[in-house]
Amino acid sequence: GEDVEQSLFLSVREGDSSVINCTYTDSSSTYLYWYKQEPGAGLQLLTYIFSNMDMKQDQRLTVLLNKKDKHLSLRIADTQTGDSAIYFCAEGVTDKLIFGTGTRLQVFP
Amino acid sequence: DGGITQSPKYLFRKEGQNVTLSCEQNLNHDAMYWYRQDPGQGLRLIYYSQIVNDFQKGDIAEGYSVSREKKESFPLTVTSAQKNPTAFYLCASSIMGWRRDNYGYTFGSGTRLTVV
């Protein structure tokens, strides 16, 4: 069945890079997405990658896609305290998106 | 500005009562979705609708009901049959044919429902 998995927690020091990983199951996914959720708020689209791409860079964000292994990652360069949030990956499956469990990123000084 | 609005932000319900959560969008999006979020469980799809007067059950529809009488509105009713309704509820909308574009979903700011 459809499943998207992420590790639950990641803790990094301010200024370091963060890498959040995600595995998905549906090889027909056309787009894959990364969303950010701050406490008590809805989800905000951070970035996306089309399935025929291997990498996409958007300022401090780098998305890597390994279609063979169905693995998606989000790298945040120079992580700041404002990046502390829950990050969700999502894959498109037929007529809806399937979300992962979310990774809580904690940034400490 | 276009967006998606959920109300109220906080809602308290007594056991045995039905409550309705509001979701309104002015993005002219065709599809709308309701998710439930519990700590450590990510987002679980309750119901979704791709067109007015039509909707489909998601993974956890039991104890919930929806209607889609207008394109802009997709209210969710949490009925007394829902055994554990305390959660954070998120509404989202999207352009139909998302596989041909890169917009994904637009989310509301959520409603936190607590049963007292």
C-alpha cells in the first residue's frame, strides 16, 4: 500500500546543516513535496521536486531524489533557530497526496 | 489576498455532542481535504472532495461527515460516534489535476478540538 516514512526527530546545532530523510512507496509519483509546520499552525509548502529530477536547489534548501531507492531528502544549509518545526514529505498518489509522519527538527544554539 | 480559512481556532465539545468545523477558500480550487493530526502520527486523511456535491472517504472517515454544497466551502462534522475526537484538524485545498502542476496543497491554520 501507500506509505511514506520519516524519522521522528532531528536535533542540530545552529549554523550546521540539517538533513531530513524520507522514503516513499509509489514509483508513479509525479511530484514530491516538502512542507513545514510551525507550532499550532497549518502546513506551508517549502519546495517540491518533479520525479524526473535528481536535485533541486532553492536558496538554503536542497532536495535530492533517488528514484531507484524511492528516497527523498531535504538539506537545510546554515540551520537557524527559526527553522525549528516539523517537516513533512509528501508524495502524489492518484488523486491525493500521502504525507509522512513528520520529522521534528530542533535547533539549539 | 486568496487563502483558506478555518474556524474556530479552538473548539471545546462535551461528550455526546456533534460539532462542525468550518473551512472556506477563495482560491478557486476544485478539491478540498480534511486531515486529522495526532502527535507522532502525521496527517491522516478523513474526507476529500474533488467537485461540488461529491466527496470520498479517506482512511479514517468513521465518526465524521462532510458536505460540499459550494465550491468554496467544505465543513466537517465530528459526530458523537467518533470515539476519540480530541485532535488538531487541518483543511486543505488544491487545483484539480495536481499531477500536471507543482502547487501541491494549500493548508488552513487548523482547528484544535478538545472533548471536555
